[in-house]
Amino acid sequence: MKSVTTSASFAALFLAAAAVLAPTAPATADGTRDKVLAIVGESAKAAGAESVAYGAVTGDDARFSVADTRATVAADGKSSTLVIATTTYTGAKPAADGGYSADEIALDGLSLTSADAKITVDHAVIQRYVGQAPERIRAHTTSGEQFERADLTGLSVTGEDGKRIPIAAIGFGARDWVAGVPRAATFEMKGLAVPVDKADESMKELVALGYDRILVDFAAGGTWDDKTGRAVIDRFDVAAADMGALKLTVVLGGLTPTTIAEMKKAEGDNARQMELLQSLTVERLALRWEDASLAGRIIAAQAKDQGVEAKDYVKQLKAMLPMVLSMVGNKDFEKKVATAAGGFLDAPKSLTVSATPTKPLPVSQIMGTAMMAPQSLPTVLGADVRAND
């Protein structure tokens, strides 16, 4: 097995595994394949990782494979090892700026091992990939790799305690990139299975509710207009089998490329980040819970602890609502909440909280109202609460 010395961060290795999949100096650099491999190797050295070893390189310019890749990465005082059984490039070619692109990069048999965790992936495919030029990586003048689609299947994460969490699939979609940010993006995760350990004190409440494992799906998607700064998150869903689904939708304004760049510069500066956030506007916000037995289980468990029937416990909760809600100081909104909460407690199906102001509302105005006149905030936001719709 040949060996070369390179450097690459974990992010560069995993998101663009090509950065560690090739020799830095192929025997010849006349063909497209060898030129791409040379760029890949230089990108690896520019990005950071310590050592890389690889096996045979087979195929032609149109489609070629690299076997038995092993890379060592050091970051934050910790060392990790990345292993990839086979990586296959299709339609790869050098780019005018010194980087490279590929129609598809397929990876089989991935594993990333560190002192406290191990991640394995059976198969991954990255489509329409654009890699960074080595010089831009060294100069830190690039916003990162770009791709149109990435799909991973057969994942598992094993912690230092030996507990294994499988994930059936993860998918990313992105298109219309601007300054390293896509105008449209999606993310999906299916089949994240978390075992409920009866011996784990932190899971005793889940055990009491009758769960022996939690099976989670997640999906998110949105669009961004770089000219107007309007960002629409039309899907942000977390669903757990036999529990329910939490769904969030948001429409924000003021998220211009300049604001995003300033937020990146302000990383670690909480005061500056808060200042930038106040320049955004809220056009619409909705949070929805769709119950699939979790609410009923909680009501039944708490009723049992109180020594009463579930229906009687619900009556107690509904009787307490007016007193609890009186602290809001907004009679109309209190009535909306009491009606919706009571309906949900009687028959838990769904509960939706939304804010639709008459015009886009600056975050600074929302924060000011919350501090100076909190009782008027529901009216300013155009807030609503609905149950079982």
C-alpha cells in the first residue's frame, strides 16, 4: 500500500472524502483522472490531515476508483481514523480555479473512529460535487465544498460506553449556491433508533411511559432569496414513533448575504450576534404538535401518581388553566389558550401555536415589547392557538 503525508480537517474528510482519496503525485498527470487525483491530494494537504494511505487506483478518465483509503486526522488534541473501502468518481474533471468537480462520488464501507465514538456508513453518494482549490483552502478564502445531493445509508454511531445507535438513512439536498450558502436546501434522517435502557437513570421517565426504544425521523427544508434576504423554513419536523411529531415553520426577513457574513465573523461574540439578530424580521411563525400517544401516556402516568382516573386529572388541569393564564394579562389571548388547551387535554390530537403579524415585525420590536409591555405581545404578533384542527 502506498503512503503519503497530508493534512485535512474532519469536516473536509467526511463531507468531501475525495480530499483524502488520492496520491499527491501520480506517476503521470496527462489524463483527466491523474489531474483530478493530483488536485485532490493537494487539497488534502492544504486542509489539514496527518497521514493518508491508499490502495489501487483503477478505471479511466470517465470513471475511476480508489481502494482501501485510510487517513489519520488530529483536531482539538484528539486523533481520529477514517477508513473508506472504495471510492468511485464519475465525470470528475479539473476546474478553472484550480479545484475540481464530479458528477458523482460514491463511497462504500466508511468508518470514522476516535477515542470516544465510532461512526460507520455502508454506502454514500455525493452528486454534482464541486471541490475547493488548494490555494483557496490555504488562504481560507473559500466558503467550502458544494454539492447538489448527498445520501448516506446504513449508518451507526457507537459511543464510548459501547451503546450503538443505528440510523437507516440520511440525505442532504442543496442547489443555487451563493457565497457558500444554498438558495434551497433539504435534510432528511430516517430510522434513528435510540434504545431505552431501564438501568439508565436518565431514561426512567421513558420507561415509566412504556417505551423500550425511540424511533426518530427528521426532515427539514427551506428556501432563501439572497436579494431580498427572505428565508422560508417551510419544514422542520421531528417525529417519533408512538410519541408524536413536532413541526416548525418560519419566515424571516433581513437575512442578507452581508448579515450572514457578519454573523460568521461574530462567532464567539454573543453581544454582536444578538445585535445582528435584532435586525431580522419575523413574517410568520408556527409550532405544531401532532400527538401519537405521548400526551395520553403522560396524562395517564400523572393521574396514576395522583391516585385518580385520567379523566378526573384532566378536569383538574382544565380547572387550573384560568388562574395560570391570568398572568398573561391579555384576556382575549387567555381565552384562546384556555379553549385550545382544554380541547387538546380532552382529546389529544394536535396543538398549534402561530404568530402572523400584519406586517413583518423586527426582532428588536418583539424583544422591546416583551420587556416593556408583555401583555400586548400576543396582539402585536398576531398570535393564535388552535387544537385538533
